[in-house]
Amino acid sequence: MSIFGYSVLFILGTALGSFLNVVVFRYDPDRHVMKNVHGRSHCMHCNKRLSWYELIPILSFLIQFGRCRSCGAKLSFQYPLVEILSGAMFVLAAYFLVPVGRMAEIPYPRLSIWLLAILALILISVIDFRLRIIPDELNVFIAVLAAANLFALFVEGGFGAIKEGLYNSPFGAHAAVTGSFLGPSGMLLWPIDNLWLNFIFGAAFGGVFFGAIYYLSRGRAMGFGDVKFAFAAGLLLGFPDMVVATMIAFITGAIFGLFLIAIRRKKSMKDSLPFGPFIALGIITTVFFGYDLVNGYFRFFNWLF
């Protein structure tokens, strides 16, 4: 894809990131996540309606020096951060998931499903980080995307849409058969070559593993929203991808917790920390880098022994 193409994707991603910010700041835990999205954008401090030039993703925040033009109140850094993150995710999705020079062979339905999933994961992460809650409707949305992804995979594999030469691509032959982003190495972790079982076991692993942590800790180590999120995520990722995503989530969560302790923002590892963002990070990392991570893992141990 050309630089122009990546630029268009980044701009589109930032625009959708701006919409995610609207959803987050207007979210009421007692109402549906999309209930308060309607209506003109306005300043959260002085309630003044914003003009179009105050709504340009990233640029408006920079030009206004992070302040409202009317009342001078400071604007949250969440605005540009979510916009940049959404734009970057769209670029990374095109870079890692689209085979170079094979645009005609891309399963666009699956690519669209995963772009929607990435936006949902960002939304879940920001809401959980701000309010320590994962809306049930977003878990349901992830599960619906998982069902659509499973159907798309079945159509690809069942009707011969698999192309030779794309075996290592996340949307290539191996993925069309097993739904895994881990490539051939994934078969070493889970040798069962059955599309339906892979996703059933992915959901079961997410629900049972996180459910066990919730039950054994009596809700102190993890909220039940994380359990529902892990179940939906497992249905979306499948097995063994969900195992890799879970490992990444716990490793990054532990590192972040230690960092907060080091800067005295957290007293100990027993202090609560929203885990939804780390599950989302594990999922996205597995989608983009899972093949390379697992490949590198096996190569390292082959070299070591």
C-alpha cells in the first residue's frame, strides 16, 4: 500500500477515534453505551457548542493548546491520545494484515470485522480505565463480531477461497482453515485442525481461566466484567491464540503495575488495576505480532538446546 493509502487510513482512524471519545465522555453506566451519542458536540466545562474547526482530530487540540476556545478550560489528553491510537491501529492493520501486492485476494469481510473489533477494544479499554467497568453491550458486540468472523472463515475455507503463497499471512491458507493468527507454529501448540473446536475452546479457555481467578479471589483480583470480556475475546480469537493473548495481558499488566509502584502511584500489587485494557492489548498484539512472537519463541529454544 502507498503512503497516500496509509495516510487516508490514518485520517479515517482518527475521525473514528474522535467518535469514540464522544461515546466515552457521554457514557452513562445506567444506560446503553450508545444512548447519549446524539446531539451536537459541546465543551464539557462551559457547554458551548463546538464549531467544525474545533472538531478536527488532533489538529484542533494542538492549535488550541489543549484548551477550550470559549472558557479556557483544559481539555483532556484523552482526546488526541485516542485519536492517534485509532489512526495508528488502522495503519497497523493494513500493514500487518494485508499481503503486499495481493489486494485482490484480501478477504475484505474479515478485515472489516477486525477493524470494528479493534475500535471496540479501544472503547472497552478507555471506558474500563476511566470507570472500572466493561459495558455488557460491548461484550455482546465482540461476540457478534466473533460469530461473523467464524462464518467468514467457514465460507473462505469451505468454498475454496484459499490462495497459495499466503500460508504465513493472517488471512492466508492456515488462517482460513484454523482461524489462527499464529501461522504454522500454532499447530505445535494446538494440533487440532478444526475451525469450530478452535473457537469453542478459545471461548471456554477465556471464560474458565478468568472465571477461576474471579471465583478463587472472590472478585478481588478481577471483576466479572473481565470474565465476560475474556469469554467474548476467546470466541473472537480462538485457540491457542487466546492463550498467547492472555499471557501477554498478564505480563504487560504486571509490568505496568510495577511501574506504578515505582513512581508511587500504586502502593502494592494488591491495589486494584483495570484489567480490560491489558486483555485488549494482548488481543491486538496477538493479531499483529502473534506469528512472529511464537516463531521467535520456538527459534530461541531450538537455538538454546
